Amino acid sequence: MRGVWIMADVTFREATRRKIVWAALLAGGAFLTLFAAAMHFQAKDLARYNVPPFIRYQVQSSILQVGFYAADVLAVLLAILTSVDTISGEIASGTIHAIATKPVSRWQILIGKWIGFAGMVAVYVALMFAGVGMVGRVVTGIVTPRIFLGGALVYLECLLALTMTVMCGTWFSTLTNGVIVIGLHGIAFIGGWIEQIAALTNSPHLATVGIISSLLMPSEALWHRASFEMQSSFARTLQFTPFANASAPSVTMIGYAVAYLMIAFATAIHHFCERDL
């Protein structure tokens, strides 16, 4: 396993040196600054109009969910864009030959790269969720419930996107890989919201479309479950916000997402080990 950890360390260092990572950090910092300003002015307006504390809490909690959603989107995009050429790009440029000829097995190369990117994404998710949670705590005094569980589910969503990117990278070119994975995530995004609308409108056929989309790519289902966990029972029950799930993904769907990730990972390893470089 020494080869795995060597590749993980090299991948992590290379990833953190890329401009896209620093761009993502700058974008995250800019977002947190703007988000803090928005929360500050919103809190002042609610206080000025003497909004009852209970309603004030629900409104500010809703805005917090928007912040967590933005953090989720940034983290998923980072996971995809930083790893999109990690296999396909090295195969196309011939760089992979210099790595694969060394006394490191192909499966060690792929697993090591995956661990390196997973570590980078873990740091980013932790920073973004801590930032949004801190803004809520300092500006409004709201402590987000079950924020660690929500962050863990978002991290699982990022790992799913990362794994699909690595797997497709063993089959397709960098551009095709990016189009496929972002397209699948887009399908999941639309399907997730269709499923929520179907639950609100009591439309079983619409719900079926949403469920099929979630089965094709369960990434958005993980976000909806994370959002569900991070809200008050009142917001979840009365559908106070667009992020309060009318039909929260079940624990079974979380298990499905884990199985989906493991199958994709195993497929990536198998195909990378068998294909011609």
C-alpha cells in the first residue's frame, strides 16, 4: 500500500498547486464575504420591522440553506474540474507511461489519485461549511442543527462526482469526460427538484421521473437529504423554504448512493488495469 500513499501525496500536492483550486478558494472567500453582508443587512431589516423572533429565525434559517447550497455547488464543481483530466489527460499526453512503468501497480495509481483528490475536497467542504455555519452563528446567532451530518452527506456527494469523473476518465477523453459527468449531475439536479415538486403537487408520474433521474445519478438526492437534516423540524414539516424537502430522500437512497460509488470505483479500477495505455 506504500505506492497508494505516495500517489495520494503527489496528487494532493499537485492538485493544491493548480490555479483552479486557488480560484475555487477565492470564489469561496468572495461568496462568504457577500453572504455575510447579505445576512447582516437581512438581520437589520428584520429587527427594524419588529418581525417576531420565531418568524425571524425561520427566515434567517432559510437564507442559511441558500448559503449551504452554494457551498455544495462549489465543492462538487471543484471535485469534477480538478480531477477531470487526471487519467484521460495523462493518457493522451503520454505522461501515464512514466508513472505506470515504475514499480507501482495501476490500481495503486488510480486509488492513490482518488485519495489525493478526496483529501483536497474534504478540506474544501470543511472550510466552506465552517464558513457558512460561522456566518450564521456570528451574524444571526443561529446554530445550524446537525451541520456535521449535512457536511458529511455533501462530502459523499462530492466523492460520488469525483468517482464518476475518475471512472469516465479511464474510458473517454478529458472533454468528453467533463461533459458526461456534468451532464449526469445536471440530470440529477433537475430530477431532484422535479421529485420535490411532484410531492408538493401530489403527482405520481412526475415523482417517477424524479426518482429515475436520482437513480441515474444520486448526487442531488444526497444534497436534499443534507438540507433536510440541517433544518428545523418546523421548516421541514410545513415546507417553509424551497430546501425543506416535500419528499426527503430515504436512508435507502443514501445506501444506494454508496453502492453506486463503490461500483463506479471498482469499474474504474478494472478498466484502468485492463486497457491499453
